[in-house]
Amino acid sequence: MQNEEKAEKFRQTVENKFQIYNSLFMSLPYDKMTNIGMLLPFLYEESKAGYEEGKSPEEIVEEFFSKHTELETEAQKTELLFKIIQYIERQVVLFDSIEDAAFPGLHSESEAGTLLQLHERALQEHQLEATRKKIKDFAVRVVFTAHPTQFYPNSVQRILHDLRSAIMKDSVTEIDMLLQQLGKTPFLNREKPTPLDEAMSIIFYLRYVYYDSIGELYRKIKNSFGNDHFVPPHDIFQLGFWPGGDRDGNPFVTAEITQKVAQELHISVLKSYYEHLKNLRRRLSFRGVSEVLEQFSHELYDAIFKEEKITAEHILSRINEADHILTAQHNGLFRNLLEDFKDRVRIFGTHFATLDIRQDSRVHQSVVDEIIAKKSGLDMQNITTEHKIEWLLETDVILDPSDFEGITKDTLENIYNIRNIQKNNGERGLSRYIISNSDEVKDVLNVFGMFRLCGYREEEINIDIVPLFETMEGLDAGENVMKALYELPVYRKHLERRGNAQTIMLGFSDGTKDGGYLKANWEIYETKEQLTRISDENNIKVIFFDGRGGPPARGGGKTHDFYASQGKTIANNKIEITIQGQTITSVFGNKDQAKYNFEQLLTAGIENDVFKNSKKDLTEKERNLIQELAEISFRKYSDLKAHPMFVPYLQEMSTLEYYGRTNIGSRPSKRGGNNELKFEDLRAIPFVGSWSQLKQNVPGFFGFGFALNELKIQGRFDEIHALYKGSDFFKTLVLNSMMSMNKSYFPLTYYMKNNEKFGSFWNVLFEEYELSKSMMLELTGFKMLMEEEPLSRKSVKIREKIVLPLLSIQQYALMKIQKNEGNREAYEKLVMRSLFGNINASRNSA
């Protein structure tokens, strides 16, 4: 479908429908909200015109009150603003649902990155066998996290789900009913969700989206590429799960919680099998077969409600029993339905999604130090790191968690519990332990040693230990750390038992926060090359797991293009990424989207190996040029971070401190328990999200335009132009950065340029934005940002229009707080409520 056709179809199926269904809001049963739909356009117009004239949010909102309302008291005014926010929140849900419903019509089965297109290309280029060979040795794993970037309660998520279906049917009656339900349904969690709440929220998607979408996608691959000699591996699509297992900086994730979440995953997949079996039995009503399936149904019921043990092997044996009777006595009628069920069991086992454990290396070190101090008899005053590791790897001590307290006790209990989780959910249910903030060999060996202390013989440690290199220091250290580990006999033997495979995680979010957009992406690229080389030299199959967020500033953006652009110097054994917050609902939130985006990831990885493309492999000249740009950009970004107003600006002028006070997620918004705000303790999500709320998106572009301009001044812009034309990798970085800038709107904060304290700092940000925008437009030849992506551009434009009044309210409230005027508590609540709506409207803002 051509861009013009897509744009017109978007206008018809999204824009027009939004206008029509949005009118239904006028009659919704809001308390004291009968005229909100009439007032909202006035606030939008006041905002749009006012910002272009350089007015402050305070002036705009006060003019709105005086021109369009007769409200006099502060309480009346704040009440109206709360009602407007509630109205906009529901408009966002409606627009989400309409856009999601239009998805299948806007994306054809044969466009770039789909399985159909991959199959056609493989046939045309006589690469069908090569493609099958790659499929056999490749996989995509999407790991769902509960990082706090979305706030919809489960009740609203379910309405979203139903609303999308109603819109696809154009059922005005049903849509009206659901909008009425939406009008009365609270959008706020009364309390912070627990890690278990977060897990249940994502398990909803496992049951009602991924069980079918992954099953159908596997069947599609089987039908396209399978034959008598080739069956695609059932683990080609994998689901990972962090809620309840990720305890990095989250004191609410305990060993008990991890066990509960594992149990919920186990029960949920059995419930999906039970529902699937009910539908199956309606067709397979034949003598002999029906009796086997009825008995199997009772067994599943008992496993769900009486917690009787059931294994994937037992489930498969029951299906095979039915299959045998069906083939022998009933001509194999509907056998394809049994095959589909069998495939699902092989895909999801009794675990549904693989639960990962994650903890910070510094926490592990404090746990190990406490253990050694209590159990080793060594002199803690003079002990070296080498002596600690030596004791961990040689001691015969087996620890009892009850001998300890706090985090040490919980860490040990968690390792002990892994055996039980694997017993219930299968080994695939929990098979790796991720160490964040890794930058030394000891970080990996501490975990290996703790398994020994919990009674595991070395040959029994059936867990992949995964270092996460996320800071600039960690990325720099990665090659030496892995080289040392590969050469260490005890760890090398562990890898041999794990199939000579090593997963390494790389953190885009913290990398960008630390080093800026261009430097972080290039550093990760180079680190992957180094780790690929050192792994190949040691005959280790390295798998890269990318900790990516929603926006380009945290590794998101055009994911397919990013992976398709990686050259032969980077191992391509598997694509593993994290998906979080509203990126789950916006990218993988329904069956059509999930299938499409899983396909995009799979084909990106396969195309990389099977089809030749010179634009993927960087020449020495291109590498040097990217390196030069990255260093210039890094210096510019480092200067910004060193600016004395950098942290104060975020603290006083943004929503940063309000992230930690919302009921979005269970994690604190920063690591460490002290009150002083340090840059290094800031989590990437509130950091990037705060820039997004200001509509400045600094981490997604800052320093990039400066670097481009520096080379232009030197008369070398033709070199950069050649790089953009010749390198898919560099082109993807440019286009992703343009996406960040397209979601920026500096007029919202024009008023800050005159601020006595922060005016000069604001101007630094604005000048770099203007420079980056002009340089990238010149480089690409575009007349506007995201010129070649009409659907994304139009979507962003409508969303920005919906939330502009909400941003005015947020800035208005922040200004009142800064001036210490009026009811501070009410204004702080306004900031937090508007924060929610803006997060959800942006969809990949944090």
C-alpha cells in the first residue's frame, strides 16, 4: 500500500471514526460534566494560539476561565480542570481503540517484514532452504516487564479490549454502552499495584492475546515453510516475564511473590488449555476420542482447582492418545485441530512465559559479604575480592536462609524456590538469572557461588547467568569480563552444560541516560561486535538480550529496521527484547498487532543472515565517521549533564518527583533510599518520561544535531550524507531521533526562557532542538519530520491535539506550585492526573 493510500485510509478509518464516536461523549453519564465536551475545544484553541504567541500556561488557563466560564473560586476552577482531565483520559482510550481496530486494514499481509513477503523473496532469490536452515536455528523472545510506564487498571484494559472489537464491527449501540461504562469506571488505582497485580495485568494479555496470536503465527510459519522434511521449532517464538521476578531496586518483589507469580503463570496456561479443549470437544465428538478428551478435561480441571500436578508430557500423551484413535477409527477427521493443540502445548508448556530473576550486582555483593562474614571465618578487614570468590567457589558450606535476615534471607530463599518452580512449570518456566549493573567478573561468579551455597552441585546449576551491561563503564568492560569468564575453567564447564550458549543483556535505557542517544547506540553496537568476536573465538554461541524501552531515547522506535540493519559482525542467533508499559498495549496489545510485530522481529533476524545487503556492513571509513560523531555528541551531552541547572531543572520544572508518588507501578522511581536526588540513582523511565511530559524529549536527540553541524562547519557534510545513504544502521538512528523530535513541542515551555533561574538552561535545550531538527531535515532531504511515515505522523498529530489541553493544565499546576500559590495539594494532584493521561496518549513516551 502506497503512502498516499495509507494516509487516506487512515483518514477514513481512524480520523473520521474518532470524530463520529467522539460525539457520543457528549451524552455520557459524568458527574457534573455535562458541558465538558463544549468547553474542551475552547481550551484547545486558547492553548494552540496562546503558545504560538509565547503566552505562559498560566496566562492561557486563566484566559480560558475568564472568557469561557463564570467560575470564581479556586476550588471551582480546579474541579473543572480535574473533570477536563477525566474527559481527555477517556478520549485517549477511544482513540487507542479506534486506531487498534483499524490496524489490520492499514497493514497488508504482503508488506515488508511479513512472513508472506519473506516467503516470496526466498522463492524468488532461491533461498528457501537457506531460510529454513535459519528458522531452525533462530528465535524471537519478547520479555514483558511491568516498568511503570502505564497506568490503566485491569478494568479499563478490558474495556479497551471490548471497545476495539465493537469498533471493528461498527456497532454503535455496543460502543455507546462501553463508553458509558468507561465514563463511570475509575482510571486510577486506589493504591500502588503490587508486583502480583502487575503480573496479573500482563497475564491477561498472555491468556487473551498471546495464546492465540503465537499459536496462529506458528501455524502460519508451519504452512509457509514446513514440509515433510522440515518442521519449524516450537520455540521460535518465546515469551519472557519480569513482573514478580525483577527485584532490581524493588523491595516489594520477594521470594514469596516470585513463587506466587510462577504459580499464576502455571494455572493461567492450564486455563487456556481448558478453554481450548472445550472448543475442541465440540468438534471431536466421536466414539473413543470424546472419552479420552473428557478424561483429559477432568485432569486439567483438577490441576487448576485442586492443584494436582500435571506435566506438559502428560498433556501431550493425552492428545496423542486421542490422535491415535482419531486416525485409526475416524479417518483423521479434524486432526488438524488436535495438531494445533499439540503445537500450543509444545510452545507454552506448563509455564506460559519464562519468568526471569533480576537483581542488582551491588545487592548481590552486600549479600555475599554478609554470608562470608558470618560463615567463612575469614578476616573481613583484609580480605580481597579474589579471596571472596575463591571461598565461594570452593566452600562446602550449605546455607540455611533462616540463619539470616532481610535481603540476604530473601535472596537465598529465592534460589531455593527455583527448584520448586521448575518442578511445577518445567525447566523453561524459570531458567535464567539476570544481574543488572554488571561490570566485573565477580558479578557473575557471585551468583554462581550463591547457587552452590544453596545446595546445588555445580553440574545441577541449570540456570543461565546473564550479565547486564548498561552503563558506559559496564559496556566498556563487557569484552574483558566475558573473556575472563570464558577462560575460567569452572564457568566454562557451566557453559558446556548449558549448550555452550551465553546470553548477555545490554541496557539501552541506562546507556542513553548515561551517554546520550548517539553515543549509547554506537557503544552498544561496538560492544556487541566485541562480544561476538570474543564468543566466536571461544566457540560460544552468544545471544544478545536488549533492554529496550518504548521511545527511541530508551532503545525503542523502528525496531524492525534496527535489527535488519545489523551487519555480519554482530551475532544474530536470536532477537530478545523487553517490552513494557504502554508499549505492550500499543505494539503487542491485540492479536493483529502482536502477530504483525512478532513477524517483523522474526523476518528482521532471518533477512539479516539469508539475504545479502551491503548497506548493513559498515566500512572502515563509515565506522570512523560514526565514532567521530558519537564522541562529539557525547561531549555535548556530557556538558549538559554537568550543567549546574540540569538536575534542579528536572526537579523543579518537570514532573520528575511526581513519578514516585503516583500509583502507576510498584517500583520506586529511583534506586537507593536516601532523599538526595543523584543523577546516577535516577531510573531511566522517570528520567526519559519527565522530558517527554515537558514535550522536550532531550535524551532522544541532544548532541546529535551539534555533531552533524560540527562536521558541516568543517566542510564534511557530504561525508555524512554518504553515510546516511550507505548505512542502514546510521539511517535508522537518524529516523528514530526524528521521531523523538516530532513528539516534542517547545512552545509549551516558551515561558521558561524568561525564567531568572532556568532561562539560560532552557535556551541551551531549545537551541540544540532547533539545530538537530534543521540538520536532520537537511541530511534526509525531508520537508518535515517523519515525512516517510504518514501513519505514525498522523497518529502523533491527533494524539498531541487531544492532550494539548491536558499539558496546559499540567504546566499551569506546576507554575502554581513553583510560586507556592493556592491549594498546593490540589495542584499536585492535577500534575499527577495529567501525567497519567499524557503517558497513555503518547504510547511510547517512557
